Amino acid sequence: MNFDYDSEQNDLREAVRGLLARSYSDSEQRRSVVAADPGFDEKTWSRLAEMGLLGLPFTEEDGGMGAGPVEVAIVAEEIGRVLAPEPFIETVVLAGGLVAAVGTAEQKGEILGGIAEGTTIAVFAHAEPGTRWTPTAEGVTATRSGDGWTLTGVKEPVPSGARADVLVVSAVVDGGTGLFLVQGDASGLNRTGYRTHDGTRAANVRFEGTPAVTLGAGGDQTAAIERALAEARIAYGHEAIGAMDTALRTTAAYLKTRKQFGVTLNKFQALTFRAADMYVSLELARSTALWASMVQEAGGDVVQAADRARLQVSRAGRHIGKEAIQLHGGIGVTAEYSVGHYTSRLTAIDHLLGDGDWAADRLAANVASYETVDPLGAPYA
Amino acid sequence: MRLQLSPELEAFREEMRTFFTTQVPQEIRDTVAAHRHVSKEQYVKTQRVLNAAGLAVPHWPVEWGGKDWTPLQRHIWREEMQLANVPEPLAFNTSMIGPVIATFGNQEQKERFLPKTANLDIWWCQGFSEPDAGSDLASLRTTAVRDGNDWVVNGQKTWTTLGQHADWIFCLVRTDPTAEKKQRGISLLVFPMDSPGVTLRPIELLDGGFEVNEVFFEDVRVPADDLIGEENRGWDYAKFLLGNERVGIARVGTTKRMLAQAKEHAREITVGGRPLSEDPRMAARIAELENELVALELTALRVVANSADGKPHPASSVLKLRGSELQQAATELFVDIAGPLSLASFAGEGSDVPEWARVATPHFLNYRKVSIYGGSNEVQRTIIAGSILGL
Ligand SMILES: Cc1cc2nc3c(=O)[nH]c(=O)nc-3n(C[C@H](O)[C@H](O)[C@H](O)COP(=O)(O)OP(=O)(O)OC[C@H]3O[C@@H](n4cnc5c(N)ncnc54)[C@H](O)[C@@H]3O)c2cc1C
């Protein structure tokens, strides 16, 4: 039991921090990057690839670094700290994670290799206008066509869906949910991208008899999807921790400099106590997020651990996001100042793969089946 | 104590409801219902429809278009307007500068400004806050120096809501920098926004909208006649005005309308094979919000039924505090009902996500403002603790 990073992990954190600082040392830089399509900086993406970060969790055989969930968490937290808009979790953790888990050796070599080199942006097209945080597909169906398959239906919102070179798509097949690969230039693929409130991009992706191949052996992949989503939830949790950390630091610094009534705002205990409560939320969420990554590394029940982290991070993110704006006053709701963007991103993360109530409901369904929770024991370790 | 409205008030309520739902163009009410930005033309059109029927400024003196209604009638008027998704008459005109001019202005100023203010022929903006004078408004630094028959204004205002539409600004300026108390040396000046030396810079908010501005003054000359009331009494007028601002700030009707919409949307979303509206957690959350709103509405009614002598009921201070919190909770509810669809915030044509779900998060982010402006919720707590509890 040890929550500390080792020296290599510390080095990794410093390196990622340094790399991202080149692109996002102030919030104006981020504002101009997200103002133009594709909503992130391709140069920063290449630098992430050069440092090996885009292949971090993939095996060396697949062109990756063979690193574990803690390393992924470190990168995600640094991304959150500066709100870097690059689709690291979307491409590497989620889409890449699915390919790594179920792809054939050939698919892994090609797609994971391309992701690691920074030449392939892959995303998971899964959410549908009629579903809500399920591991299954309902509205997109796969039909056999000769040797391959065609897909029909709509996925939305798909993060970075318009920019992606390859889409990993969930679709109804034989009563289950299968996974398919669709190339960005496939016929019958219509993508309409747009900006989202947090500055990133999403898309409506329409399949009209679009040719596709199965990812891996085919068949029902609900369990693999559930697991990949859980791992992505944990990673987004770390991104949120980084964002909350900056939101809190920014707020504390503001309270020390903003003057009203002849004194700096930190002279009002009504405000400093609220900052203290933000810290309480942040540290509880941080512990839970770190724990979830360790459960993943230890091979424990990652789905349940992810739900616990999701619940804690969701509650903390809302608390800290709202208070960070409120304690700033008017400047907090402007697009010209940084802090509100953190609230915006935290709100987006909260709704990407399941919010706190959603996670609490999943945990609630299970409470009768055990007596106490031991985070260091079964089913986690 | 009596629960029911009198038959006269019931009839009054019906009359208001009918007017608002039949006389204000549907397209404008749809804009409000959909949480889209209301355009200048839509505000102007609505206020003129109301004003023609004597419903824009019922709380003003009868002589200037007021109605001599009871506080309860005014409450019903406002609540029905909000329930019908009618954009309220521009607060800067009808709740702020109008009543100040009607109470403290001279006859010439009343004649010159009040009819046009009621009819939104003049669009006013509020020049109070400055970069270093927010909660501590009395520390404002914009100055006006007398030069012959003019005041010469220099300085900066900020957060000026819809200043880009405004014809005139009412502005707190420091006219006596030597006054012992900083509240004493402040006056209220009014001048056109196109006066030489006035420049405006829009500020983008988190939802991507432009509703506030910075306004800069460089040697702006304002005729001495355009000082409202007495020199150096501006702070009293500001307090009077902000007191009026707090009336109706609970926005019970607006939140009630939002909760009704939220229930409708929750019926459209399916989770685990059933409508989200039937999800026990979601249903309980809505029930709690509705109950909080009932408590707020009843408190508002208790306050209006009790303030006949003109003095605000002490409980009125809870209206802004809780009213803003409930408005914010309602906007958050929309985001959570939209769930993953809330990510499609700026989707346009070609999106399968319904419009209400797309605007949910920008609206939620924008509404963080309601606990900040009009006296922040911390300021409201300071008032409750200090003025009411004597702490
Ligand atoms: C969208 C929007 C529209 C606005 N429109 C207008 C307008 O049209 N005209 C106009 O003049 N102004 C307008 N305002 C300005 C508004 O009135 C101010 O934002 C408000 O007074 C708060 O001031 P501030 O933003 O400078 O925050 P600050 O006063 O700096 O406050 C920062 C934080 O500290 C808290 N705080 C401050 N002092 C204390 C204290 N003594 N004790 C405890 N907590 C304290 C505040 O509550 C807040 O949480 C608008 C603001 C917004 C956001």
C-alpha cells in the first residue's frame, strides 16, 4: 500500500507538465487553439507522440511503451491541470483501449501503431441520441454484406468525431453489441462536427450502409465495452482532479489578491472556509481516483472501482466548479478569464460517460450483497 | 389567514394570464421558453405591447402610467408574466431608473424621460459596477468634475448589461472626492451612450454570449441638468434602486416554468426501458425542487401581503438568496436530464440532439451569474446576519 509516485513516475509528470506548458502556459493560448478546428493543437499532438505518450498503455509489440494505469493517470491529470484539449483519453485510453483489448494482432499493429506515432486519431463512436450511458448499442445496427459488414444509424455526440481518422463503432448485432472499425473516408459516412461548450469538438455521425469490419473476432462485446468505459472513467477522473486542482489554486490566489472593502478577500472567513471545503472535496476525490487506478493495475474489479471514483469525482467537480466561479464574482462567468472554463470542462467530463447519480444508482443496486466495503480487499485487490 | 385568492383577484389573475398568452407574440415567448437570447427587437416589441395596455410599469406612480395596484396584484402580474414566458419589461428602465426619476427627479426630467422609459423608446443601462468596485460599490472611482454648466466624466464601468443596445446610461460618479464618508460624495448622472468620449467593449461570457460590456469615459461632457436629484445624494438613490431590484428577483414563475419543462423533457429520455421521469432518483429530485419552490413562493406571498406600509418585510432578504439558488438548480437539472446529450452544446443543423438539450449547459454556466449580480449571495447573507439577526 503506497500512494506515492516512484521517481520514474515523477519524471514522467514533470516531462508532461513541461510539454503542455509550451502550448498552454496561459489561458489565452488555449482559447485561441480551441477557437479553430479541430479544437486542439496538432503540433502538441505530435509532441505527445514524440514523447511516447500516445502509446503509453500499449504493449511494446504494438508500438507502445507498456506503461500502466498510474502512468495514464499522471498524463490525464496534467491534461486537466491546463485544460489541454487534445483527445488523449478519447484516442489512447478509450478507442485505443478497445482495439488493444479485442483487436486482431494485425488491427493492433496498424491502429495502435498509428495512434502511438501520432498519425491516427481514433475515437469510440458509442453514444446515441436515444441511449444514456449504457455499454450497449441500440440505434446503430450492423448487417452482413458479402465478406464484411455495413452499419446504419446515428451516433451522437461523438467526441472529436469529425476529425477522427478511424472510428471504433458499437452496433447491434445478433441481439448483442458488436464492435466495428470504420475508416474516416468510408462511403456512406456523414459527419457533422461542432464545438462544445468546453471548447472541444463533438460530432453527429451518420451511417448509411457504411462499410465496416469487425474489431477482433466479432460477436457480442458488451463486457469489453463496459471495461473500456470503466478505464476511461478512471482516466477522466484524473483529468477532473487536475482541473479541480487548478480551479482551487486559481481561486485561492484570487482571494489573496482581489480587494474589496479595503482588504483582500481572504480576510473574509466566510470565503476562506469555502475554499477549505473545496480542498476537502478535492482530496477525497483524489484519493478515490488514485485508488481506482491502483485497482486497475492490481487487476481488481475495475468496473466497480470506476463507479466509486466516478461518484466521488462527480460530486467534487460540481462543488468545486460552482464555488470557483462564485468566489471569483463576475469575472468567473466570463470567457476571458480562465476559471469558468474549468467549470465548463468539469461539467463536460461529468456527462461524458455517466454522472454521479448514475454511478450511485449502479452502486446502490449492489449494497445488499456485502456487509462492509474494504477498499484494500476483495473485489478490488 | 386565508388561503384562497378573493374572486376579484382570481379574475385579475385570469385577465393577466389571458393577456400575456394572447397578446405577446408566440415567437417571442418561444424564444424565452427555449432559453435562446432575446433580441433587442423582441424586448422592445414586448414592452410596447405591455405598455399600450398599461402593463409595463404598474408599480410606477399613476400619473406616469402606474396602476395603484396592491403588492399582491403586482406579484400576480409578475408571476403570470414569467409563467407565460414573456420577457419582463427591461429592469433597467422599469425597476431601476424609472422609479428613481419618478421619486427624485425634477418635473422636467420626469416629462422628458418617463414616458419614453416606460415605452422602451429609451433603452437604459446601469453604470454602477467598476473593476475595483463590485460588492464594495461605494468605492467607485469614476469622477465627474464641474466645468461651467457641464459635468466632465472620466473613468470606467464594467459588467454593463446590454450596454450594446443602450441609448442612455445612468451612472454613479464621484462628485466630491473629499467627502468624509465615501458614500457621501457620489451623484447620479444620466447621459447618452453616443456622447463623445464614451466607448464600449463587449465581454464574452462562458456561454459564448455577449450580454455585458466594459464602458470607458474620456472627458464625457454631461449637462448639469442631467444630474438626477441632488448632488452627492447618489448613494441614497442607488440604495432605493437596488431595493426595487430585489423585488420580483425570486423569479418563482420562471423557475416553475422551467421545472414543468424539465418534467416534459425527462419523459422524452429513456433509461433502462422507462422514461427518466419515472426514475425514482430523478422524480425525488424534482419533487424536492418543487417543494423548495413552493416554500419560496409562499414566502414571497407572505412578504407581499405584508408590505403594505411600504417597508420591506425582513423575510424579503431570503427571496434573492434562495430564488437564485433555485434558478441555478433548475438549470442544472436540465443538464442532468440531457445527460450525454448535453455535450452537443453548439450543434446546429444536422444534429439529432433536441435543442433544449443543446442549450442546457451553456444556460447552466451562464446562470452562475444570478448568485453574483444584484448583490451577491454572500452580500445577501451579510444582510440577513447583520440587519436581521443583529450579528
Ligand atoms: C452577468 C452579470 C451582469 C451584471 N450586470 C451589471 C449591470 O448591468 N450594471 C452594473 O453596474 N453591474 C452589473 N453586474 C455587476 C455585479 O453587480 C457585480 O458582479 C457584483 O456586485 C459582484 O462584484 P464583483 O464581480 O466585483 O465581485 P467581488 O465583489 O470581487 O466578489 C468576489 C467574491 O467575494 C464575495 N465577497 C465580496 N465581499 C465580501 C464580503 N464582505 N463578505 C463575504 N463575501 C464577500 C462575493 O460575494 C464574491 O463571491 C453584473 C454582473 C454579472 C456577472
